[in-house]
Amino acid sequence: MKRMEGLSSDRWRDNVLDLSDTQIIERTLGGEPEAFNLLVRRWERHIYGLTLRMLGRDEEARDATQETFLSAYRNLSKFRGEAKFSSWIYRIALNICNTKLRSRPRGSFSLDEEREESGFEIAADTRDLSGGIQQEQVARHVRRALQGLPAEMRQVIIMKEYEGLKFSEIAEILGIPLSTVKTRMYTGLTELRKRLEYLRNAV
């Protein structure tokens, strides 16, 4: 994935990787714009994974990831530190994904069928459905089923099952009550199981 142009530098000391997100932001805003590249390297994989699972299209996910970091960089002075940087940038990424999803024709199928994207492991709550079916076949069905869920359920499942976030962190990112997050998770997994139920007959 492309790095943000104009932000590379050899000015870092040996301990730069030990800097916290907040310290990196302070250095960026303090006159070292190239410092932001460290945040890109630190969070790029997570944001790409999120956008890929939300959008289901590799090229579109890469574009969304680029847009996320560009937006974060341009609005970095607005980051107040009231929430973690990770929560802030996840929120930006989700907003970009939701905008792209709303612009799609109704009923548009969004999954890249030609590629087996790494990172699309089966969510923990659906692993019991795999049986003797080959892993890649199960993964393909899971991706299809996940893409078929409403975005509000899909994003909660992705953040919890794939990104490993806590319910409280997801609630902070989405700006919704903790109880709502848990409800969306439960409802989403229930619907996901229904969509995958036919896999049992393939064992």
C-alpha cells in the first residue's frame, strides 16, 4: 500500500518505535509531519482489514484506507485525546466505508469472488459449522454471509471477532450505548448462523 507522499524521513532516533500514538501526534503537530508515517505503519494493517471486511472489494478497501489516513492527517489538529487514537481512526474508517456503501446500487454484491483474501478467518462463533468442509470453501461462505448482513451488525462483528476489540471500545468508536453494541452483536451472529446453516449438510 502506498505511503503518504512527503512524509518519509530518516530523522528518527532508535527509540522512535516506543513512542505512544499521542506522542507521535504531538511530534507531528509540533513540526515533524513525517512522524505521521509511523502511525500509518502502526495502524495500516488494522484499517485495511476493517475496510476490506466492510466493503468486500480489495481495490475499494485500499482506497478507503488511503482516504482514512489522509483524512486523519488533515484533521489531526482536531484530535483532542479524549478518546484513543485507535478509536478515532476506526471511526473515520467506518464513516468512509458507510459512505461508500450508501453510494452503491441497492442489492449490489460486493465480494471479490476471484480472490481468497488473507485475514478472512472464520469468526469464533461460527467455527463449529466448518466440519469436514475445506477451509477455503468455508471462508468463502462466511465472507458471503458477512457481506449480506446490515452494515451496523457487520461492523460490530468485524471489530469484535476480527479486530479483537472490547464491547466498551466498540461502543466508544460508534458512539452508541454498550447495550446496543451487544444487541447488534447477538443479532448479527444469530443471522450469520442462519445464513451458514446449510453448511452443516455438506459435512
